[in-house]
Amino acid sequence: MKNLNQYLVGLLLLLTCVSCSKNKEKSGCLPVALIQPAFKFQVVDKNNGNDLFFSASPQYSLSDISVEFRDKLNKINILSPPDHLNSGSVDHFVYTIPQGKTADTCFVKIKGLKTDTLISTITSTTTDCGVSLSLSRVKVNKNVPVDYSKDITIVIKK
């Protein structure tokens, strides 16, 4: 009788493991956090390359910059100042593209300077698990678009 109980418990564990592994194979997808595409940018002096906001002696304060954009409802929003990130030794701004857009235009305004236009293009990839979005290109003013990767910081020269 003791052997029969051990056998039944072992069989139950085996069936549980097999059914759990079959369920994992059916879904095939792991939960993924929703991450909105974003890009890093910095504003530098066109003559000497010094960062106008984060250098040792910045020419502008954070209250002097804003980013205007249209959200998914096509309403104008303003970030003032834009999000700021320190990636170890370098500070820069971060602009997150509004949800639901495949292309976006934002305007970077700095007190007393000409407005800069940044156009970003989003690539959508569809798999069995869903759709993922990634930033593929960013164009600053009338310059050639830059193929974007997470290691690139867009530079705006003033």
C-alpha cells in the first residue's frame, strides 16, 4: 500500500509538470513591459561643442528650454523642462514619443534662440506575441536623418 501511495504521488507530480510545460509551449509569449520609444538629445555650442545646459558653466538654465508636441489626441503639450537623464558621466535630455504614434514631430524651444524641429520615425514589428515599437530615425531641422539606436545621443548645435 505504501508503494502505491508513493506511485500515485509521483504520477500526480509528473502529470502536473507535463501539463504546466504544455501550457507554456502553447502561449510561447512572456509578459513584456510597455516601453514607449524615446530618444536622448543634448544642445551644444556650435563653435566649441560645450553643452549649453549641463556643462560646468552652462549658458542656459533648465527653465529656458521646452519641448512642444502633439499627443495621441492631437492636443499640443509642453514639457518644460524636458526629462533629464544622467548616464554616468554625461547629462542629456530625453524625449518620449507619445503613445500610438508611428511618426512624431516635436519642437525644441530655447529662450532667445531659433526653434528646432525634430522628426522621429517609429518602426512597428508584429510577432505572434504582439506588436513592438522602436525608434528608427530622428531628423533635426533640415539635416539628414540619423538612424537611431539606444547608444546615440542626438546633438542640436546652436
